[in-house]
Amino acid sequence: MDTIIAILKDGSNQLAESGVDQWQGDYPSRDQITYDINHGFAYLAQSDDNETVGAIAVVTPPDTSYDTMQGTWLNNSDSYIVIHRVAVHSNHAGHGYATQLFEAVINHVVSDHPEIKSIRIDTHADNKPMQHLINKMGFTKVGEIFGVYHPNDQSFVYEKLPHEANHQEQAS
């Protein structure tokens, strides 16, 4: 718990220093992290030397974050996961750990969970580094949500169809 809170607080500070109004205030809260841990959603990332460098939540349905989404899913299935609360500690930034976190989730879904038809994620409209990473990982922007995490927030919503992308890569 304390490690996740420390990583997310550092992420909040990184966002604030960049002028991004994401994770400023009471989200993500200790209660949210407790919920993630109790439901098996919370994961930690380790470096090659076994130092904890990042955190990620992989949430199973239902996820009400997107109930008011303006947009259209690529796959409107109830068989999806959502990536939330991704952070790499600033002491370890720039070493590709965030990319490795995404790759680990995507590869796990592709290899072990054919029943999962969709991977979803959102990020604040001003969080350009996360948008770049999401796009780099092959996600498609499918919509927007407003005021879900903070009253005036605008977030972009993305989706990846893991098995179709994998199938297409194998076919090419």
C-alpha cells in the first residue's frame, strides 16, 4: 500500500510540475488503492535489479468510469479490462518502464486471456506524454469523458483490441 501511494504521489507531483491538472486533489485516494489491492487490480513493476519502479491497476468490469463517454467503442463487449493509475517513479523515468508495463499487460491478455476482447484506458486531455505512450502501444482514441475524476476534467478514452491486433501482425 505505502509503495503504491508513494509512486502515485510522485506521479501526481510530476504531473503538477508539467502543468497537468491530473491527479491533483483526492484522486487516486488511499481508499481507491485499498479497493485495487483488495480486488487484485494493483500491480507493481520492478526493474531488472528488483527495485520497485512503478505501479499500475488492471481493472475488470464493470468499470463505471466510461458510463458517460461521448464516443463509440471498437468492441462494445462486456469482456474487457481497463488500465488505470499508471505511474513510474521519477527516479526511474526515461528507462522505458511505462512501455514495459503496457507490454506486460497486453502480452498477458494476448497469450493467456482470449476471452478479453478489449483493453481500455483514459488519460487527461493535457497529459501529452501518456497520450504519446498510449498511441505508441497501438490504442485508438474512441471518445472523451468529462468530470469523472475531477469536476472540470476532460479525459481522452482509448481502446485496443488485443487479439485482432495480434492476429493482424501474425498475418502480415
